[in-house]
Amino acid sequence: MNQRANRRQLLQTTSATALLSLLGLPAQAQEGPPLKLVVTFPPGGSTDITARIMQPRLSELARRPVIVDNKPGAASQIGTHYVAKAAPDGNTVLVCFDTHAINPIAKPRLPYDTFKDFVGVSLAVRFPLVIGASPSVPGAHLREFLDAARKAPGKFSYASTGVGSMNHLVMEDIKRKSNTFVLHVPYGGGGPAVAAVVSDQASLTLLSYAALKGQIAAGKVKPLAVTGAKRLPDLPNVPTVAESGFPGFEAYSWIGIFAPSATPPAIVKRLTDEFQATLHTPDVASKLTAAGFEVMATDGPSLDRYAREQHDRWDKFIKQTRLKLDE
């Protein structure tokens, strides 16, 4: 009787597995190797937040474990170099910040080639920056802060995610347009930059709403302005930079997904499909939107073009302003 029961149980299990396969549903035997999302900044910043919002749904759609692997340091060079040298098998991808397109300008001796060693998978999101200040900083909005800063050159500082990052370049642009000096202090990511403002080690920072949302709600950071074309729905009383005396001003940070350049096109296409499906899933899209992100979910070639356009735009700005990137 026991042997018959065991045989019947085995047949039932085999039939169930076959049925799952026919229906296109995941079975344990179909689970693939882990997909590693290499985030080039510490936990708490915009890139990390985006990766972790995508992680559960991406794992379901890709039918394999998805791991967020934070490899911060050297303005994202450490994590980026790691992915450049990774096996081109579709199991390791780079989840990068806007510094990816700026680093070739800021750091001419990179241990990798930004445009030759990577192939685009998808531009995941873009988002305006929120200029968030310590409550001790004077002014309720950007215009008032800049008026105070002009009267006390060098008294105030701003924390960036690193030299050549979008928040560095955007604040330098605002400084030049307003004829104001605010000291730049580069940090290793969004999390440390927020901590610097909360602890009053820096006067302000420019980060995504997602990175600042909790501290704004707690009253530990006050929002002065938003760098996008429109005010954020969650911050209806916070003006844009354009409304603060800089007509036409608009700037966005972005997060893209790249694979090693030798990855076969079929694998890149599969990754693109998985990330696009993940980003368009209602629960993922709603969480990203609530965090202040605009879901882009492009294909790979569009990301490659966008990264090149961003590089060229800021290369021109840096050369015209003679901004030093060797801090």
C-alpha cells in the first residue's frame, strides 16, 4: 500500500509540474540563476530605492531570484567597473545614476569605457530634483535662501552625491545664474547627503523626492524648490526653480539599466522585456510615481542615445563655465 501511495503521489507531482509548464506558470525546476542588480550607491538613495521597488515584481516576471547588490564608492566607479568585467550572460546588470554619462568628463582615467563597455537595457525613470534644506537655513523658498546666501558668501554648503553628479551640476548652474557662492561638499550617495543635511553638516542638498520624502514629512528637511517643469503633486506649495527667478530652467536626474557590452542581443532583448514589463506593472508604476519618479521604460538603444545626449549637454556646460571637476 505504501509503495502504491508513493507511486500515486509521484505521478500527481509530475502531472502538476507538466501542467504548470503548459500554462506558462513558474515551477521550481524553471527557476534560473539569480539576477544581480548592481547599484553604484549606498542604500537610501534614488537608485537604491528604484531597484528595490522593482525587485519583487521583476523576480516574479523573470522567474528567478533578484538581488540588489550595493557597490558604492568613487562616484559610482567601483560598481560600474564590477559590471563591466562581469560575465556577459544576463545575470549581472548595472542600475546606474546620471553620473554614468558625466564620469567620462569628470574622470578622464576611468577603468572602463562608458560607451564601449556597456549596452543599454532600459531607461527606467527620470525625475526632477528637490532642493531640500536644513530647517536652520534661512528662507522658506529658493529665492529667499539665495538672497541670504549672497549676503554671506561661503556660510552655506550643499551636499551632492559626488563630483560630476547631476545634483552637483544643477546647483553649480543655479549658483552661476544667481551670482551666489555656496560651498560644494561631495558625499558618497543620496543617503549620506540626506544625513548631512539632517545633522546640519550641510545646508542643503538636491535629491529625488523619494530620497527626501520621509525627512520632509518629519520636518527635518524643508523643500525650497523643484528642478522640473512642474510642481510635484505632493509638494503643491513648493515652487519650481523656473518660478524662483530662473525662467525656462529645467533639469532631471535619471536611472538607467545597462548590461556588459558583450552580452548577446537576444539576452539583452529578454532583459529589456522583463524590465519594461516590471516598470509598467501597476503596483510598481504607482510606487515609483508616488516617489516622484516619471516611469520611462524605454528600450536599450533609446537609453544609449539618451546617455550620449546627457554627456554632450553637460560636457558643453562644463567647458563653457570652466567648472572644475577635480575636487
